[in-house]
Amino acid sequence: MGCINMAHDEPAGTEIVENVGLAGYGSGVLMDGRVLMSIALGVMCLTLSCGDGRGTNSHESPAMPGPSDPAFGKVGNVLVSDMPANKDAILDEIWIGFNGPAEWAQLVAFDNPHRKGVFVGGRVVVDATQPAGFRFDPDTTGAGEVVVPETVTTLDSIRGDPTAFADNQRFGRWNVRAELIRIVPAVQ
């Protein structure tokens, strides 16, 4: 990465940037501070506008499933993101339903701002009607801080090939490291 060399006698607001690491730029490129700021803002704007609409920028979270949706949890539903284990720089969010009261109580116990990266998961079901192309079966969902390592994957990986994960459930479930965004108990 480049460094800024302030030892040269240049006009105020001008910095010599050495070894910037960009193709075509060598050592000792003379740049005005405004040029550097323009480049930084341009790169930032490009970064924010990239993606497929699933990213953290100008997207809306998926709608919570309703009672007629097979992803809906009879005890409760949680919106999670893949922030702790994101692999593609696009923030994925998915609603995960819970039908088991004990499993739901365990998840709710993790609703603590100091606890990021809880494992949440269940049996993967391919479902083209879901925004992610799959869902976790609410009859099998659970949460934990420690899970069998062979069951750990990412939302990005499942989203990339949900059929492979649905077909390969040797332990009966897949778990993803997730950030709990919204916890909604079902109305009883």
C-alpha cells in the first residue's frame, strides 16, 4: 500500500504519494489533496452502487413470512443477516421461523447487543418462492453459540446452491453464523 511522504517542499495542500499500488502510477506521483479526495469519493460511490440489490445499500429487508408461508414459525420468527460471515460483500438477510418453544426460548436468550455471531439453522428446503431461494424448516430450527463444526456454512453458500445443501444434510441441519436483526414472537 502507498504512503504519504510529507518530507518534500511542495505547495500547501499538495502531497506526494509514493508506491500507491495502482497500475500506471509509480513512485513520487504529485497529487493535489482535492484530487485524492475526488478519487476516494469516486471509489466509495462505486462501491456503494455495486451489487445485485441484496446489499446493505438502498435495499429493504425481506418481508416477514405470513402464517400461510411454510417459512413462518408458529412460535416466532427472526430476521438474520450474514454480517458476521459475509463472503461476497453483499449483506444477505433471511427470515427464519421457529416452531419449537424450547428452541425459540434459546434464540431469544441470545438477543443481546454484545452477542453477535450466533449460529442459527435447521434443515434446508429449496423454495423458489423465498427471496433467498431456500428456507429453513421451522420444525427443525434452533440457535446456539456452539454447534457441530461440520454443520457450519454461510448464507452465501446456501444461496449459491440450495439444492446441494438440501440434498446433503448428513447431520439433519445446516447452521449459519448470523447477526440477529429482528426477533418477532408469533401472536398466540
